[in-house]
Amino acid sequence: MNHNMTIDEIQDELIDEFNDIDDWMDRYAYIIDMGNALDPMPEEYKTPQFLIEGCQSRAWLHAELDDEGKVVFRADSDAIIVKGIISMLLKVLSGHTPAEIADAKLYFIDKIGLAENLSPTRSNGLAALVKQMLLYAMAYKAKLEAGN
């Protein structure tokens, strides 16, 4: 993963990849492949504490600040499509600073037509996941600004 790319550059790259795939069944297959390629989440994070509220399927999200002050997200889901969506969100947001993540405008979800091709419950789950990632980033940002 290229950590020198900005959040927007990564989003644009994802949009380009999806633009090359015309058929939605193929797009779903691609999303599922991305989910399968996701680094496994350590089992100790698969606890109620890290469970995303509002997801129809079970999805977990864990965040930590690395030595360089970048937020590293780990996530997983027991639903294959959700896992693929998670992998895209991690690709876009993980490895950036709290400020970059807090300020990010996630436009790729709409641009690739994901939102309208998901069931309402999946869309809600996606929104809940994004919200939780931003909350983590804002909490770290506040902590860093407070200087501890």
C-alpha cells in the first residue's frame, strides 16, 4: 500500500478501477475479492467492544495510533460484501493522520455507485462504519492537540 498517496488520490484510484468494470455482478465479485485479501483481524479485537452498531451483519473495527502518529485501522465482518467494503475503507483511510482522516470527504462511495447498489440495511451499516472511523480519528486528533 502506498502511504505517500493522499486520501483523495487513493479514492480516485479506486474509482478508476471500478470505472473499468462495467457490470455490477463483476463489481460485486471485485469487492468480494478485496474483502478476501484483507489482512485478518486479530481475534482479540473481535469483541463486543469493537462491534459496529447499526450493521446488520457483524462488523468489527479497531483503531490505534502508530509511532508515526498515523491511525491504523483493523476491521472484519462475517458478511462477505461488508468485508469487501471495509477493505476499501481501510485502503482509503488507514495509515493517515487523524487530521487527514477527520477532514476527509469520502466521495468514492457515491462515485462508484456503491450507495445505490446496496440494500438500505447495508447502506446504514456502511454509514455507521464510516462514522465510527471518523470518530476514532477525531478522538486521536483531540488527544494529539492536547499534547498527550
